[in-house]
Amino acid sequence: MSERHCLVLCTCPEDGSAERIAEALVDERLAACVNIVKGLTSIFHWQGRREMASECLLLIKTRKACYPSLEARIRELHPYEVPEIIALSLEAGLKAYLDWMDAETRPPV
């Protein structure tokens, strides 16, 4: 079981911003790994209108202790006024992978 890890979902408008955010999170040890999934189409309401946008999805693997700093960093780097940032608790995972996540992330002191 994993009580201290989470998966954070974040959409980005294009490859460039997705890569900048992913690289910053990994380089700053706020995330152990970030997958960039390209080719999403999102349909949503924004400011009273239905919108459709091409986006990339970031799958961010991290520790819950890193989440506040990770969210703040995404908000600094993200081009959207209100970015999608959703954290999902991990129920279970391969122990060796979770241990690796612990080793690769450093929550702020």
C-alpha cells in the first residue's frame, strides 16, 4: 500500500509549456517522473462559452509532502489563468518504484 504518494494531472496548451513544466518539476526534485501525453482534445466551459482545445496531459508522480510546492511551481510556470492541477492518492504500487520515487523527490524543508 502507498499512503504517501500521489499522481498529479495537469493539462497544458502545447508541447513547449508541457516540457518546461515537466523539466522544472523533475530538475527541482518536486516530481520523480513526468509523462507527457500529447494529442488530447478537451471540451469545457470557460467564461460562459463552450470551448474546445488541443492539449497535452502531464502525469506527475510525486510524494504528497511535495504537493504544495509542486502546485505553487506549476502555477508560476503555467500559461493558463486557472490551470488544471488535480492530485490523486495512490492506493498501491510496486514497492521498488515507490522507493525510487522517494529517492528522487525532496520535499521542501
